[in-house]
Amino acid sequence: MDVRSWTLVFVGISFSLYLYIAWFSRVRDTKGFYVAGRGVPAIANGMATAADWMSAASFISMAGLISMMGYAGSVYLMGWTGGYVLLALLIAPYLRKFGHFTVPDFVGDRFDSNIARLVAVVCAIFVSFTYVAGQMRGVGVVFSRFLEVDVNIGVIIGMIIVFIYATLGGMKGITWTQVAQYWVLITAFLIPAVAISIKLTGNPLPQVGLGSTLDPDIAGAQGITLLEKLNQIHVDLGFDRYTDTFVGNWDKVNVFCVALALMAGTAGLPHVIVRFYTVKSVKAARWSAFWALLFISMLYLTAPATAAFARYYMIESLNGKTAEQLPGWFGNWEKTGLILWLDDGDGKVLYCAGENNEIFRNGKLTTRELVVINKSHQEWIDTNGAEGKDGRVELRQKELSGPDRDIIVLATPEMAELANWIIALIAAGGLAAALSTASGLLLVVSSSISHDFYYRIINRQATEKQRLLVGRTVIGLAVIVAGLLGIYPPGFVSQVVAFAFGLAAASFFPTIVSGIFSKRVGTVPAICGMVVGISFTAYYIIACIFFKMEPWTFGIFQQGINPQGIGVVGMLLNFVMTLILTPFFQAPGKKVQDMVDSVREPEGIGPAIEIETAPEH
């Protein structure tokens, strides 16, 4: 069978499984809808957390980033995995002991204020919609290539699937669907990596294959390792060496800021935190974090190898080829508009660094050609109406890059000429990764509005039926907004997701940590801290991305802090604002202080003070 047929088979089987689980797990009460009845086993919650966590950014885009950035791309690995240490140690067990349904629940009750709850709701919605934009774009990219439909049609298909199983089963259905999605995505990621590692180095372990000697028939010489070959190719083509550290705008300050923003953002993401509300006990919450890290590591420890394999195949299969010699994978992906060749007339592909090879000069192509432009991120206009034939295509961006980062993992099996069923399997894995995270994010939006805003603030007398209706209605509206963000994304998948982490780091992480470990912090300092943190971070990201503001150096750094790392500054502003204002405002009441003491006590010594969440019917 061809790739499209295999894709239909895998996607059809996996989607049918997801919908069956959603139907089988459908719920009729808010406890099941928001926290899966608090009965999920730790190991199953670990799998669901891993699937929720390994979004389209992890599956589709992270290896693409490492492939294009080289060593500097490891900042995403360090940040995203390191964040789980903070989550397991500082947040998850305490919030599980607190109980309830959502992060705004904790903020509202800990700081004894509906205003604080409302600010947390706004932050949760803002963070979640920023994050979900990346997931829906990932869905569109996968469908665009493998089902040969328009990217926008792919996003709409994803919207329909998420809407059905998120509204039917709520958190219970999403949890068990994510367990299935974990095995789909991890199988789809590992099989191609193992196959390519064997093909290039003869070693079945990709992690070992990354540093192994290439097959002499492939390398053209004896005893050359994959990384040595990549470094050699990069130097020949004018790029920085693949293994060079702190190159381009990724100096030490930016690497540190982005890694820390991703770590703190991980520990503050509402859709990740809420997973720890679904288990039976605090002990189970800690074990969930352990299992999640184990399951996540299977993909994260493989991603650098996949990135290197992709980089090698991409350059070797394209550079110096004529139109007749171009590999089939290039033609397949060219149809999506995510990879492009502008020929200057000599009919040969040249893939190299623009500055070092004088391709780019004064904003125009010289007689040498620029190829494999990332069309979706670098708008171009032909000054003569002919698509690049006269060599005068104007670029509106001076940074010349390779193909869209979001296609690297998906295209790698085709580059390596693996079997059609493997190529199709990775499509099912990419969809599983994107949809699992999208469903968790949409439930956060739903619970924030229906539970924290509608029930806790607007209508305390709402029945279970009314609250479920509002929750499901909100998911429907949120799916529409998520789809629009997927059709008009503000960047590539991992970039958009990194923005969400920065917003979470600047808003939730400082507030939750100070709420757990300090009884003195009161309502006004916490609210001001959240507002200042997320407002500054959002302003900086929006100004840099949409209004082309130059990144700030703050007068002490050589290079400006890029938008993915600005969440660290927002987080510090949140902490500083909270600490400065705390002595000037009244401490929380005894009830709140007792609750903080109870949350911090070991399980079984002092139960958390439960605050009524719903009337009995």
C-alpha cells in the first residue's frame, strides 16, 4: 500500500480507539468531568501525563529545532524535563493534598479572594490558548502532508475529534484516551529512530547511534562518526559546527533564561498540574511524577539522535542536486508549502549559510541561489513576477533558514527511505501527541470558566447538570478559538509553546510557590504579582513577535533576551512585587493559615481543609 492508504489505516484505527474510549468513559457529574473521579492509578496517570506533556512541540517540533539549531537546541530538552523536578518537589503533592478541581481553585481559596480567582482564570485561559495554538497547527501540518488535504482542513478535522471525546468523557475520558495516545506516539517516534540508527550506524539504540561510526558506504570513509560528519558538512557549507555551543543569538544568557523559563513554566502549567488532582492520594501524585518522567524520557532521550539523523539526510539528499535528482520526499513536502526551492536558473539546489556564501546581499538574491526557504516564516516577493528565475527575489527577513522546523520529524522516515507503513505510523503519532495535549488544554479552559468563574463566582446554586452543560458548551467555543489559532498561528509549534511556558512561569509558578510555602503572603500582593508578571511577559512577547520590537538587553547583556526566555524576568517581577507588598498588607486569616499548614503536613497527619465545591443533589 502507498503512504496515504497506510495513513488512513493507522489514523482510522487510532481515532476509532480514542472515540470508543471517550464513549465508554463518558461522565455525568462534575467530579468525573474535571478530575476523573480522583480514581486514576499512578502508573496510568503517569502515561496520561506524559501524553499530555509530549505535545506537538515535543513530538513534531523539538527534534526539528535541535536539527536546525544543533547543540543550542538542547535548551528545550533541559528546560522541559527539568521542570518536572520542580513540579514533583514543589507543587504536585501539595496541590493534591489541597484537593479541588483547578489551579484557580487553589489561588482563590489560598488568597481568600474571588478577584484572585478571576485573575488566575484569565491567566489560565491566556496560557492555555497560547499553548493550544501550537497543537492545532501541528494537527494541520500532519494532515496536510499525509492525507493530502489543505492545512486548514486538517485543523478542522482535529477540532471535531477533540470536541467529541473532550465533551463526552471530560477528564475521565481524556485521561484514558491519553493513555492510549501515549503508546501510539511513543511507538511512532521510536520505530523510525531505531530503523534509521541501524541503517546509518548498525546500532539499534539511537542514543548510542548518535555518537557511533557511520557505515563506510554512507560516510565515504572509515571511522567517521555521525557528529564528526555533520560538523564537517556544516563547515563546508558555511554554517556553524553542529556541536558548537552558544552560537548566533543563543549566547549563555539566552540559553539560561529560556531553560529556566521552560522549567518554571512546566511547574506552573495548569493542564499539567490538574493531572495530579486525578489520583487517589498524595503518594500516588508523587509516583505519577516518577512514572511520567520515565515515560517522557523514552522520547526525550531519543530526540537528539532523530534530529541529527534528519539533519544528515536533509543536507545529503538536497545539496548539489538538480531538479531531476531531487528526492521524492522533497516533492511530497513541497506541495504543503512548508519547504520551497527558488531556482536562479542553473537548476541546482544549493543549501548553505547565506552570509558566508554571499547568497544574501542587500536584501536580494545574487547570482547564486537560495533554496529550501522556510516559506511560512519568510515572506518573499519576486520583483519581476517570475518565481525567482531572475535571481531578484526580495526577502523580508535577513535570517535565512532551512525548511519549516515542524516538518523535520515527519519527513525523516521519507528522507531515510523507510517502509511506507513506518512513514504513515509517524503521522498517527504526531496526531496523538497534538490531540492529547489539545484536549487537556481545552478542559483547563472549560473548568476555569464553568467551575471557577460560573460556579464559584456567578452562581453558587448551580446544579451538577447546569455546570456540566456550561463546561461542555465552553469546550465547544474553545475548540473554535483553538482552530482559528491553528489556522493563523503566531509562529512555529515549539516557539508558540515556549511562549505559553513563559506566561505560566511569570504568572502561576511564583504565586503557587509563595502560596504553599509562605503563610504571610496575602491577597493584594499575590494579585499584583500575577498581574505584573503576566502583563510584562505578554507585552514583551507580543511587541517582539508582532510589532518587531528589538529584544531588550536591560543595559547589562550583550544580546537582547529573546521572547522565549522573557518569562524569567516576568517571574522575577512577580516574586519581587509580591515580596515588596507583603509587609504593607494584612496577613491571611486563621482559616487560610490553617489550610496552608495542613497542605504542608505529610499525608495522614493533617487532612487538607476541604472547602465546599458543589452542593449535593
